[in-house]
Amino acid sequence: MRDRYYISVDVGATRIRVALFRSSGEIVQRVEASTPRESSEAPSRKIIELIDSFKPKISMRGEILGVGIGSIGPLDLKKGIISVAPNLGLKEVPLVEPIEEKLGLPVALQNDCTAAVIGEKYFGAGKTFDNLVYVTISTGIGGGVYVDGHLLVGKDGNAAEVGHFVVDNRWNLKCGCGGIGHWEAYCSGRNLPRFAKILIEELKAKDSEKRYLMKRCNRDLTRLTAKTIYEGAEKGDPLCLRILEEVNDLNARGFASITNAYDPELISVGGAITLNHPKLVLDPIIRGIGKYLAVRAPEIKVTPLGEDIVLYGAFALISRSIS
């Protein structure tokens, strides 16, 4: 009997990760590369290149049955494309058609966080929950949602673009998508440094208060990163902690909006910022969410699937669609 395999793809704003799964759900091999930005066709070319690297791993007895993709959005599922990728600076990025044509395999596409919540539902902390939300706090902010056991998808595949919930009308920062006051414009890895610089100016921070950040940035705050701020907070730097007070409040508003909209039993959380700094991210949300809630608070916890959650979800997506 031939071995049965599936390809699972996680298209992020920073990295593309591809995994070879056995039909049993075991990851055989992973590869990854930086997400190319030079053209709209470049991401699909890179995915095909990464998939081709698995061929030596599959013997003559093996067979790849299909490809599942969880991708940053917003998407147009009917066209099989990323319609706009603000964190990549690209539009009309084709995914399904070029991969189907090149590999001759069926391809299933969903928003990366929709794929992630599928992974959580079938392989992670969501197995026993009918009302479940997954949130990623990483380069961007996104979500995936089950309500009463039904996966929310939407007309184009963007039913849970929670990173574009409006959480602020004070600073009115513009999001990469063009909207004003969106959660992602303040608290995502890409945008937090910009927000932090605004807060530093607003606080009129003295040179002595900026000493840690200036040292880490070689005295150039244009080099400020989310990683630097979170690592400074972990070391107890007062200015980094003060910046995260504002970030934490906006995160609490975002999680409260999710809870008020979808009434989940569980919100599982992932993404690089969360996975690298779980207590700094989740503890303030759990403490602060109550003042913004109209409904009962859910359980909030870090996903046990870690950075592989989208890969597991994309595997479940394709394997269940053609089994």
C-alpha cells in the first residue's frame, strides 16, 4: 500500500513555512524561507520551490494527495488569492492556481488564522469546545473563530479579521490596510515600534529614562523593535513597562471585542510575540479584559501547538476536504 502524504503551508508576512505530513497527522519534515516581496508571483514560486525539496524524502511507494494553505490576508477565496497583503506591500497575490498548475494537486486555501483555529479544534486545546477563537499576535494580528461548532469564513474568507477591530480613537494611527485606529496598527510586531516612539514623545521621556532603549538601538530609535521593548520589560526597564501598559490596555480592548462579538468559551493565543513573552502578553489581558466586557469572560491560554498551529490547521483543511 502506498504511503499517503499531504503538504501544509503557512504563508506569513515574515516567513513561509511548509511541512510534509503523513496522513496520520505526523509531521515528517519542515522547511521554511523568508517571504519574498519582489512581486505578486514570488510567494507561490517560493512555495513550489519548498515543496519540491520534499521529493527526495518521498519514496516510490509514497503519494502526495494535496496541499493545504493557511495564508495572511485579506483573501479572495473564489479567486484563490491574497487580495491585499499590507504587511508585504503586495496586492493580488495568486496562490491556488499556480500551485495547482505546477504540481497537479488539489489545493485548499484559508486565512492563516482560520486554518489555525481548525488546527486548534482538531489537534490542540479546542477539541472539547464548540465556541472557540484563536488569536495571533505576531507581525500582524489575526483571528479564527468557531461559533456553535461552525467555522466562520465569510463571503471572501475574512470573517475574523480581528486585527482590524477599532480599539482607539485617541492617537488615530493608520493601519497598513488604510483603516484608522485598528488594533494591528498599535500592538502588532510590525507597528508597535511606531506606536512606542509616539508614546516616548508623549511621555517626554528624559535621556536617563531612555538609556536602555537607546543603548539597544545604538542611539537610533528608528531601529526600535517589538522584541527590544518586550525584552526590556522582562528586564524591568521602567520605560518599556510604561509602553506596554498602553499596549496591554489596547490588547484587552481587542480581546474584549472578540468576546463580545463571538462569546467564546476559549480564546487560544499564539504568534511570535505571545509565544516568546507569554506572561507579559496574557496576564495583563486576563486582568484588564473585564472592564470592557458585556458578556462572561472566556478562558484565555497559549496554544499548545506553538508555531506549528497553522501547519496543523492547513493539514486538517486539505486532508478533510479530500478524504
